[in-house]
Amino acid sequence: MRERARLLLADSLPTAGPRLGALAALILLVAGRRHGGFGRDLLERTLREVLRAAADDGDVVIQDLCAEAALSAVRNGA
């Protein structure tokens, strides 16, 4: 069951869009548990990718959208 949940999370987190904040909150809620490190690490990698996309794109609209998505995830997860 754990492997199935990990695969589902790995598939859905990078494409979560507006749900990223809610998923981040859930991941951070269980991050301290015995096997919660997987989700925390996956969330960290996803947020780094979003921030990297914002930094690398020359379009300020894309930069703003990516930055807002990352900040929303952190804000909602805190």
C-alpha cells in the first residue's frame, strides 16, 4: 500500500496546479511520521522545480505564476 501511495503522490504532485497548497499541507502534516520523509522530499523537489522555472523564464507573468504557486504551497502548508 505504501508503494502505491508513493507512486500516486509522485504522479500527482508535479501537476497539482491549484491543489499544490492543499497537498503541501497534507504532506507537511505527515512529514514527521515514520515514512513521511518521502513526501517531504518530493514536495521540496517539486517546489525547487517551480521556483527554477520562475527564475529561468523571461516572461514576468510566468515568473509571477510560478512564484505564487510555490509561496501558496508553503503558506498553506505552514
